[in-house]
Amino acid sequence: MLDKTGIAKRIAKEVKDGYYVNLGIGIPTLVANYVRNDIEVEFQSENGVLGMGPFPFEGDEDADIINAGKQTITTLPGASFFDSSMSFSMIRGKHVDLTILGAMEVSESGDIANWKIPGKMVKGMGGAMDLVASAENIIVAMMHTNREGESKLLKKCSLPLTGVGCVKKIVTNLAVLEVTKDGFKLVERAPGISVEDIIKATEGKLIIEGDIPEMSI
């Protein structure tokens, strides 16, 4: 089974040379720490940064340089800062190659719910609605089940949706899955996790073809 760091390390393998990548709040922000050193990637943050680097070491933080989740970050040589209108022009103009988001639920048809829990006060959907509407490639980083052990990969989302039919791939603490027209296709399983474990933890339709390899991190 993977922890949050393991999920981020596995997603980092999906980042290709030359990509412009937007990282959502939570687990996705860790991905910048684990991208290969031999490729060039531009990480974009919706609060107005292009060229984010890994998180700073303790003591090296600059409180004026933060990501969309208000975490202190580093910037790489050539990084730039700009206002929200420019940032969302990049997003809405489809200039981002890959978006990595967290989620509370994902449906077997690729719907995503990641902004609101009924009964809890939130200020609004935020930039997630622009990201899911504009991105061609969306990978979700999430836990496979909630604290009660109930699946978060569902036939149909129960929470208010952020986007419809937009998720392409999901990396959880148990597995890597692709979203297809027929449901969740199991691609890899986490170390120590069996196919049967994943079946039990998945409410939505799960497609299993051949031997499922164990992922390497």
C-alpha cells in the first residue's frame, strides 16, 4: 500500500519532458519533489507562478513565495510571477499539458467531486472548475477508500460535481486505474496489494485484463 508520498512518486512518472503541469492542493503538490532530474518541466500554480520547484528545506522558506494552497515553495531559474487573469488565461486557453488534482470521489465515467462536502462551509469551487473544464489530461491523486473503508471510486458520485467525464487516470494508495468508456481499468497494483483487495475497495465497474503488475516507485 502506498502513502501520500508514494502516490506522488508514482504520478511523477507520468510527467513528460517539456510538459506544463498544474498541481492541485494536497497530494499533487508533492509531485514536484519527485520528477526526474533529466527532464524539463514547468509547474504552474493558479495563484500566478510558472516555474515552481520542490518544497524548500526547513529554514529556507520565503513566506512571499507560495502555491495555491498557501504552502511555501521554491522557484527554478527563469520562473515568472503574474496576476490571476494571466494565470487563468493559461488554464482556459489549454496551455497546460497535465493537471494533477485531489478528489473526494471519482465516478466510473470520469466525473470528479473535489470541492464541497455537504454541511461544511466553503467559499466556492475555486480554480478547480476551470482546470477540469480546460485540461485535456487530468490525473487524480486520492485515497481509494474513506476513513470508514467505503469506496471513493463509485458508479456515480454522491457529492456535488466539479467536472463531468474529465478524469483520465487515477493513482490511489492501492492502484493505478485508467478511466475508459466501460469503467475503471486496473493498470497496476500497489506493493503488497492483491487484485482481490482492489475489487473489494472499488464500487464502480472495474475492468481486469490479464495479470496486473505491481507498480514500481
